[in-house]
Amino acid sequence: MSLSNTSSMDPQPRRHVGARTPRREDSRLLRGQGAFVDDIDITGQLFMRVVRASVAHARITSIDASAARILPGVHLVLTGEDVRELGPVRLEELGYHDLFPHLEEYSHPVLPTDRVLYVGQPVAAVIAEDPYLAEDAAELVEVDYEELPVVLDPVEAVSGGASLHALGNEPASFVKEYGQVERAFAEAAHVVRGEFRIGRHSGIPMETRGFVVEPVPGRDQLWVWGAVHVHDCRRIMARMLGMPLTSIRMRHTDIGGNFGVRGGVFAEHLLVAHAARKLGRPVKWIEDRVEHMVAIAHAREQVHRMEGAFDAEGRLLALRDEIWHNHGAFLRQAEPLVSDITAGMVVGPYRIPAYRAELHAVITNKTPLAAYRAPGRYEGTFARERLFDLAAQEIGIDPVELRLRNVLTASDLPWEPGLEIAFEPYLFNSGDVLDHMRKALDAADYGAWREEARRLREEGRIVGNGIGLLMDKAGLGLYETADVEVDGTGRVRVLTGASSVGQGIETVLAQIVADELGVDPQDIDVMHGDTDLVPDGVGSWSSRSTVLAGGAARAAAQKALAKAVRVAGRLLEVDTTELQATSGRIEVVGKPDQYLTLAQIAERWDGWSARAVGDEPGLHASAVYLDEHMNYPYGITLVQLEIDPTTGGHTIRRFFVSTEAGKMINPLTTEGQIIGAAAQGIGGALFEEFQYDEQGQPLSTSFMDYLLPGAGEVPSVQFFVTEDAPTPDNPLGAKGLGEVGLIAVGAAVAGAIDDALGGEFRVRRIPVHPQDLFELSREAGER
Amino acid sequence: MSLSNTSSMDPQPRRHVGARTPRREDSRLLRGQGAFVDDIDITGQLFMRVVRASVAHARITSIDASAARILPGVHLVLTGEDVRELGPVRLEELGYHDLFPHLEEYSHPVLPTDRVLYVGQPVAAVIAEDPYLAEDAAELVEVDYEELPVVLDPVEAVSGGASLHALGNEPASFVKEYGQVERAFAEAAHVVRGEFRIGRHSGIPMETRGFVVEPVPGRDQLWVWGAVHVHDCRRIMARMLGMPLTSIRMRHTDIGGNFGVRGGVFAEHLLVAHAARKLGRPVKWIEDRVEHMVAIAHAREQVHRMEGAFDAEGRLLALRDEIWHNHGAFLRQAEPLVSDITAGMVVGPYRIPAYRAELHAVITNKTPLAAYRAPGRYEGTFARERLFDLAAQEIGIDPVELRLRNVLTASDLPWEPGLEIAFEPYLFNSGDVLDHMRKALDAADYGAWREEARRLREEGRIVGNGIGLLMDKAGLGLYETADVEVDGTGRVRVLTGASSVGQGIETVLAQIVADELGVDPQDIDVMHGDTDLVPDGVGSWSSRSTVLAGGAARAAAQKALAKAVRVAGRLLEVDTTELQATSGRIEVVGKPDQYLTLAQIAERWDGWSARAVGDEPGLHASAVYLDEHMNYPYGITLVQLEIDPTTGGHTIRRFFVSTEAGKMINPLTTEGQIIGAAAQGIGGALFEEFQYDEQGQPLSTSFMDYLLPGAGEVPSVQFFVTEDAPTPDNPLGAKGLGEVGLIAVGAAVAGAIDDALGGEFRVRRIPVHPQDLFELSREAGER
């Protein structure tokens, strides 16, 4: 085989992509060798504590920091006046500024000068010698408030509630529409209506937020630890601080979970940076869990008023939705992206001829939101799948059968109904939902589940099954960068613009590069999160890392290998057409004893040798992977649940998730993603909610009040993954799988509860708390 | 003017190159904002102390570290056995390994297992909680020695002295020869002979050596502070530690002087790195001044036995030299480079038809050497210029006139006599030494100096003048790297592979880039010494930075500007031929109100815009500057000196240095270089010497015994710089000026002493200590 032959350019058998490779991150993390942001301690560092608003809506009449300022060991107290020059925390420029020119008016102040809009909003910051002193001093900052009426409900916020911003409580709205909606409803055999609510909860990373900023002595430069998406964070900080991008150097730390809600740029980040720069001293900030619960980005909280027009056979003719999305007090980071995606993705994996959604992005006196894992899809899928269950009941068709009649099949492709999501046309171009659904129901043996539940109910137990169908969008975001370097020792370093947020991206990239170079993944280091090493990148969100970072790493590895062939040709004095790459070496075709290993090539092609002929030294290549558009994985979620009517308790007896993966790079990390997502989906369906009292005081500020599913509550998760339809949109064929495990859990749980309680349609809101189950059971006469 | 017109490609007037721009480094350093290696403190760091040999040559019979090891707070004690795996400190691979295959046999052990070869050699290392404890514990390490005979004199070392290495005491030798030497001597009217000795002294940086190594938790990576030439240091450390290059990340610190002698890789560096890696804790090492005096690289110490064959008119027909170069106990870093250069550069700026030098690189029981500012030239110039003074006397020609008859003139060019220096043919291709010498003597008004000295001698004062001619070689080393990035704020970052060792390279590169981009130097940051930012580079030695790093920075700036034009064309929707660059903006020719600033272009051409069309974001370009061969600045040094015969004291009454610069980038930093070099030249001529007793015990271990010229001893330096002959070898036209101020000082001082003492030839050795002056004065009957 010669390298000049395109078909034999593939240098070696691919052994690693697709294999159940254990996560390389774990050997480090499980041995306590992770370095999270709180493990960063800079000599001479000071500590920041934030003074937070204690009321949900008020005018600030005075801030008296004099007692804090004179406390020995306090170096600085910042209030709104001190950071006025920074302006509010800038939103990311994703295109929404053009649609909504006043968007920045709703962005989060670093510190307010005049009023507060939610409990927990930063009002002042104290920087002191140690964290205890900082906390004591923060308590000495006296803020006087003149309280104002609060608005908490999203529907009320745009229908008569007090106006919280000068420009009103609806910073953005989206209307998405295609087909003849009105006509379909006029002609429908059945019109089904419901209001569905999704509660306010969020990703709760084990690691709370933190930030460490070290000013470089004698230079106006900052070293920064603690950002999740280092490039975004650097860009926004640089603009706000008026510093050049290259003067802010982001450093890697391990990240104890992100899920979308920890990765933004927060007011606290700017406070730490501003203080460090002003004082010329390193400043560290680590929030405690109570702060975290009120100041991390919240998520979800939507109201859907949905109507479906069905024909006599249960075929959906049109879907209409009005949505209120409660963004809390300010817009944050990428917003109103989640609102856009919500309105676009309500259609799910269905063949819907006509559609209209109107979404109100709404401001209230609650903590601001961000995109939390499966943003918009978890909410919209709950509403839509509930509507299907309701329709099944009203029309009198089995809920599974109703779905089978409506899902997209291969004959519908390409499905491009004229919907735009996040500035991209929705295009479903690979797969067959019907086929997948049938395979998944067979794999789960769902018939047996139903039989089992029926039998148990006959025994007097309250057991039911629910189903949810899902379609995800993955791989959002134009590009990702990578850099592959083989060292003279044979070690390979992969640099990626992605972030390692627990998803195992280091493992996956090592697999991909190992296959391209023909080396062992153990010989590969994957580095990220350091802007000196990776000056440009995008990051890990929207289930994009494997596809985009993987695509970039693959391309960079291929370029490095091509260089190896070129240099080997020079060193061996052989035409490159006579060389082939195989298992980490470049050898002369037909003469396997004439070869150079990649390590030897890298070693010999040093600065002196390479520069002398005008070449770059080493085996080193960079690449950018550009993605034309998103990919759309789909699947189903099945839940069997038993209720204890005397306590309102429940047991998830069975839990099944299927997905069409296109191509799994690593089945083990895929499973990890799906189990983790399932746990979070269960949390949102049955446990987690940020509740507020009537004055807007948060009631869920500890894990006593904000319930998380623990190991005892998360069931064993049964998987079913098909690789029937590799996406044509990337060379790996992979679809993003970071969120599919989550999307339909709320819907399936709700269906299971209804089924357990006798089949009547009852659940219109998640989470279903124990109190709710207790009440529902009583209504159903089960107690 | 259009950019398509080559002659108008030069976008803006060059205002900064050539201007007396104050050093940008100073505002930081003078305000105490420098961060030197001892300013680096890593949380959790331990401290290393080195146990050093107390005898000059001995077999180690035992090392007992048990008392040190059990001391509470001691974490590790390393002896030779513990670091055997590292091997000795590798030499740089400059080509000498091919000439002398056994070179590495002479390299410096990290720690010895069997014997020590000089007082101060590291024998063990203690790592403890604090530096005081480490020092106490080091004193508990008991080393028993069986002493062996010592060899100290370089001539004796290769003529009957004890053999210190298995392969003998002469690891390398050089014979350089061209022309008919024997015949010239046979036919000469005059043959002049002398033995000249240059003492052992060194650069004494204000900052002693230090090293801080932090292991990255959970990864086999090291962060390193304290290297001078980060790329060399990283390469050698990586090989010795068996680590990939990219796993060792060198960090910038300020550098309190290098002068060639602090910049190598020392045993101590490997000890710190090995200990940090083994312990998983940061380790810091800072040497004290006593250690520094015995363990920093020493320099000079040569013996020249020289003969000149002159014709009747004083024209030099041939020069013959036998040289012994005392390298001390081991070869270090770039050796035997200095020996090579010495043998090659003895010819100086003279038209010498035939030449033969034989150099013995010799091992003795003294501290090892390295290249110290003007290596080989200071020594060879002293010897050669002394020979000229001796010849002037013996032949009976005025010493200035003798030189005028022999220097190279424009008509000799190109002068390429067939001599190889550091693997390059010696090629003098720009300038006219005779013309420069005449101008310089006029500028100095040397006739008046002589008249003044005569008059003062008549008054009974002991005053004389001396002259030395010099030729330097500069710009050694193939290439240098640079990277220029314009930020969206308009700030420019220049990355360079050079090192900032006090020479003002940041200032000079800012001037060069400012002129290319048409921006203010104040808007430019220059960064270096960080391998994450600059993965490949060479460093600052051999007066190469301005030429090579400057050339690279210039090329990178030009590429960035070319990109700015290209992107501006796209953004303004104008053909690039209609654009011109002027004063930091790209404007439409003839329409000066239609323009984009570089900042605007960088801001708009962000990741999203650029990647979407497959381009790299930002205004960012890298370049490598390759140099074909070295450049050869030349000049003269004149000294007028008065002796106090009663004390042996002296006063330098007048001091004049001239040089042909090709092109001065910054006259202010040029002057700084020349003053600093003059001070070091005066030190080597009149003050500084590492002396040893007969057992090889160093006698000069403090500034009480090792005299440095202070502000009171360094005279006002008069400059004369011509820019008559820009070198054709680089686009700046610049010649390296870092060492010219030093080279002929020893020669000129010696001539002045002879002249003061009545004209007889007396000084055959430098430094001339007060005791020597006292003795010489007595011999001359002046007392």
C-alpha cells in the first residue's frame, strides 16, 4: 500500500474509536490528584466575600461599608460606585443583539448602584486577609433597602405585574411558525389542550463556583483560574476590564461539574479580577453552598399552553404553543438562547405539518437563568409528550400507538419544515425514528413491562409505566480547535479548545488521536483550559465536544501524520510515495525494516534541523473543525414507577433509555453520560425545585430543602443504543450524546404516575414532589 | 500610493528605530516590580540546600546522610546513587560531539558517586521545609574524602600533571590554519614573541542562581521558574528526566544578569526538578553568594604563546599562537565553543596573510567554565594587542601607526581567509577598519591625550595611554522566532524566543515592531521566557538578540500587517490593491476617511467571523528569522590611566570606545551596553580574579577577596559610534553590540600601564592587581 493511493491513506486499523476505553481522567481524580479551583492557592492571596441582597426587589437607599473598611486585615470593599466603570456583565454576542437591540439593558450588573432584583444578588464585595475575616467584614456592610413589590410568576410578569426594568419585563420573544396552523385546527377531528408547567431547578455541580486571579507583578496582566469556558470568559473579562485579550491568561483547573449553569461569566468573576488588579495582589473567591443555591444560574421554569390538532386516526395536523420562560431578574451569558431553542424544539421527533409557538422570555424577581443540560428540550418535551398522553386518552388510542403514527421515518427525510433554531434551519437528515422506536420497544420488552404493571396493580400495588420520545440537537457552535504534537520521546500532546467538565473528553480525544497516529492512548496527554496553550477555542456545551473537538483533533492528527511522512521522506531519502504509516511508524513500503518511528522523526526534526531548511521543527499540527449545522440524535425513555400512597414516596422500578448515536466513540463514556443525565432528569421530575415564598425569599437554600436524587433514588439504567444512522455532517458520524438521557425523563415519569394511579390524566407539572404524589394518590382514590 | 507598488509597501515613516528610546524595562524594575526567581513562592514549596565538595580532588569514601534524613522537616536527601539514572548534565549539541566523540565523558555529574574534582562541586542535596532547616541539615551530611593530587595550571595539566579523567586532561583541541605560516616566519624581517596570560574571572550577576519547580498535581508535568535560556534548559532537562518536552513548561521571571555564565543548565537545576517530581511538591533553590563564587560558571583563564612575523615596514606576515584554555573540572553547556571561538578570533580586525593557532582545551581542579561576555575575544585580543605593542617597541614604530598599517580596509573585502569559527567560515564583508580607526582617533583627539600624558609625566605624574583594536563576532545561532498579535483593543503583543537578560531587548523589539505597524511603542508588550507562549526559540547570547530576534519580530509584524490589509479588504469590500497602511490603520488610497484601525480589524475578525471562512481569527502572525552567518562589528578602545606608585592604586582618567554599528536600533541601549561592557572589561583588567591556593582551595569567595569595580572605579565612558557599514546580512543592517565595549579593554589598559611607566613592555598578564602595579612601578624605578 502506498500513501499516494487515497484508499490506503488510512494508515492503521482503528482499534480505539468505538472501544469501551476506561476514562483516563478517573485514575487522577479518584486518587485525589485533581486540582479544582479551591486547590489553587497563590502565595500572598487575599479572599473575597460577597455581600448579597437580602430582599427580592428594593431600592438601595444607602450602603455603609465604613465599619468593614476599618477592620484590620480588610484590604478593599467594593460597592456599585467602585465598579461602575466596568458596566454590567456583557452577554455573549450570538446574534440576539441584532434581533433585540436593547438586550444589554437586561444584563446583570457587577454590583448595583440603585436597586436589587433578587435575593442573592451581589451588592458589595469585601477583600481581606483570610476568608473568615472577609465573611465577618461582609456582615459589617450595612445596606438599607426600600422594598418594592415583587413579581415571581412568569405569566403574571407580562400580564399586570410590576415592571422590573425600564423597558418592561419581556426582553425578548420568539414566534416560530410554519404550515397552515389555523386551517389545521379548523379541520381537526380532535383538538387537545393543556397547560403544562416545568419547575425551577438547575444543575448542582459538586464543586461550587470559585475564581482565583493573580496579577503579574509589574505588568498589567492577570492569571486566572476557575473559568469553565476559558475563551468566552477571557473575551468578556477583557472587554469589561478594558484589557487586551492576551493580557488575561486563563489557567487550567479540574472542573467539578458544569452542566451549563456554572460555566458563564458571573458578576463575582469580575469582582475578583477587578480587586486583584486594583490591589496588585492575588484574590481568591470560593462560594459556599448557601450562596451557590441563590447565585448559580438557575434553569427551566416554563409554562406551556399547548394545543394539538389531530385527525380521526390520531395523526397530528398542527401544534400550537404559547410559552412563558421565567428568566429571573436579569439575562445572563448566552440568553435568550434557551428561549429560542425551546420554541424551536417543541416539535420533537414528530412529523408535524404545521406549527406555531410564541415564547415570552420574561423577567421576574428570581435568580437569573442559564442553559442547563438539555435546555428547552427537557421543558418542551415534557409539555409535548404530556399532550400526546392527553390526546391518547381523549382520542382513545394507546399512547405508544399514537406516537408510532406520528414519528418521522426515513421516507420523511430530509425533514426541513422551515423552522429556525439558534440561527440555523432545522434539518433532520439522518435516521428513522419509527424504526428506532420499534427496535427500542422490543429491546426493552415494553409489552412485558405493561403486563407486569397490570399484574401488580391487580395485587393492589400502585405501579405504572410511562413513555417519552425525544429529539435532541447537538453540536451547536461553528468550530473547534485542536493541536497535536508528537514529542521526541514518543509522547503525544493533544491541545483542545473544548473543556473537560466531567464528560470524559480527554479519553475520547485520546482514542480518536490514537487511531489516527497508530499509537497507544496511554501515550497521549490531552490538555485544555489554558489560553497560553490554546489561544482560541469554543468550549464544551450543547453536546458539541466529541463532534467538534473530536473532528478538530482528528484533523490535526492527520496533518501531523502527513508531516511525519514528509519529514521521513527527507530523513530516509525516499520519495514520500514509497512510504506508509503504520502503528506509530513511517516505513518504506515493502521494506519494513526501513522505518522511523514518529518519536524518531520528532527528535531529529529539531529547531536546528528544521529551521535550516525553513520548516517548523517537530511533528506538530493545528487544525480547526468547522461544522455546517447541528446534528439531531433521538430516542425514547421508558419509566416504570411504584407509588407508596401512605407517604407520597415512590420507587423507580425500571428505567430504560434508548438513543440513535450515529457512532459511539466510547460506549463506556456514553453510558456514563446517559446515567448522569438520567439522574438529573429524575431530579427535575421528582425531587429538585427552587421554591420561593410570596416575598421572593428563596426557600431551597440547602440540601435539606432542595432535594437531590441520591444513589438510593437513582435506578439501574438500561441502555439501548443504535448506530444505524451515522450523521453525514461530520467525518466521525457521531451525534452528541451528552443530553439525550435527560430529555424525556420528566415526560416518562409523569406518564408512569398517571398509569400507576389508574390511567387518568393528572400530572401537569413537574417536579412531582412527595406531597404532590400524596395528593394525587388521594384524588385517585388510591388511599 | 498603492500597496501593489513595491516601493510604497513601506507603510509608514520609521520613527522609532534609531531613536534614543528609554528602556521600557526600567519603569518596572526601578519601581521594585520585577519578579526575579527568588520572588517566586509557590504554596507548599520546600527548599533545597546543596552539600558541596570541600576539597579539590578526592575519592569519596563514604557519604553518611542518616543524621540529615531523620531531622524533622527534612523530606529528602539526594546523593549520587539517587540520581545516577539521570546521567551527567548533557552538553548542548552544537556539532562538537562529532569532532570529539568522547565529549560527554567530561560533562558535569548531577551528583558524583565516586570522586570530586573541584571545591564547590555538588555532592548531595537536602530538601526540607524551610531554607534554614535545609542548611542545618546539609551540615549534618558527612562526606569522607581520600584526597588526591591536584592540577591547577592549564599548561601543567597537559604536560605532566595528574590525569583527572580516564581519557586525559585534554577533551578537545583546535588547530586553525591558513596561508604559508612557516615560510612567512622564515622570511620575516622581525619575529616578535610573547607569552600572555588572562586571569580567571567571570560575570558576577547581581542575582545569584535559583530555580523553582512545581509539579502539576496528577500529571507528570513540571512548571519551572529560573532558567535564562528556557528552550535550551527545557530540552536538556526533558532528555535527562526522560520527559516529553511539552511536559516541562518554563515560566518567565526577570533575570538579574546573565553575561553567559548564569544561563546554562547546572546540576542544581536537575536536582530541584528531580526532587520536586519525586516528592510531588514544589521545590525552591536559591544559592547564596559564597556558593555562587565557587559554583557559577567561571571564565577566561588562558595562556597564549604568540609569535608574529613582520616585514621591515611592520606589516604582519603571519601570526602563530599556542593556547591553553583552562576549562576547570568538567565541560559545561556549550563547550568547547569558547575554545573554538578563541582560536578563530585571535586574528582580530587585521589583514593577516597566514595564521596558525593550536588550542588545548584543558581540564583542571577548578570550577568549570562557560562563555562569559566576549568569550575568546577578550582573551585573544589582549594577547594579540600586546603582541602589537611589543612589536611596535621591537621594530621601533609607533603602536598606533603599526596598527594602521595592518588593519583591514575596504579594498580587502570580502575578507575570507579560510578560517572556520563555530562551524561557519569567517567572512568579513562590510566595513573599513582603517577608515573607522582614523575617524575614531580623530573623534577621541588621541593626539591631545598623548600630549597631555607627556606633559603630566613631565610633572612627575605616572600617566599613560593605551590602545586596543577589536573585532567581534555577533549573531551566532541559526534562527530566532517571533510572534506579533494585534488585539481588538489596539494593544500589540510581541512574543520572542530571545531572553531579556538586562540588555533591553523588550525596548528594542518594541521599537522595531512599532515602526512596522505604525503604532506607538507604548502600546506594545514584549513577552519572552515562557514556553507555553513561545514553544520554540533560541535565546540571548553572542550579541544575537537584536539581529535575530529583531529580524524575526520585524518579519512577524510585516506578516501581521499584510493580514490586516487582506482582512480590511474583505471588511471594507475593497480590493487590497486600493488599500494602504499608515499609522496603525488601513485606509483606502485617496479616501482617508475610509479606513479601519488595526484594532478594529482585530476586533471584527474574531473566531466566529474568521473561522466561518476558514481563516485564523485576529491579527496574528509568526515568523522565523534565519541568519546565514555572523556579523563582525569592530572598533577601538583607548585608555588613559594614572598610577599611584605608593599604593599600587590607579585612576582611569580617560576611557574611549568606538564601534562600527551598522545600524543602531537604540543609541541609549547601545550606550548602556557599552558602559556595562566597559565596567566588566575594567574588572577583568584591573580587579577581578578567582584565585586558588596550592591545594585548589578557592581564595576569592566573597566580595572582600574578589574585587569588583564599583561606581567609583568605573570612569566616564566616551563613545564614538559609526553607522558607515550596515551589514548586508540582515534587513536591519545592525551588528551585535553587546560585547564590543569589553573586548579590547584589557589590551588598552595594559598599554596604558606600560606607557605610564615609561614605555617599556611590562604587562604580560591581566588582571593587573594593585600589588602588581606596586611591583611594576618599583621595577620601573618610579618609586
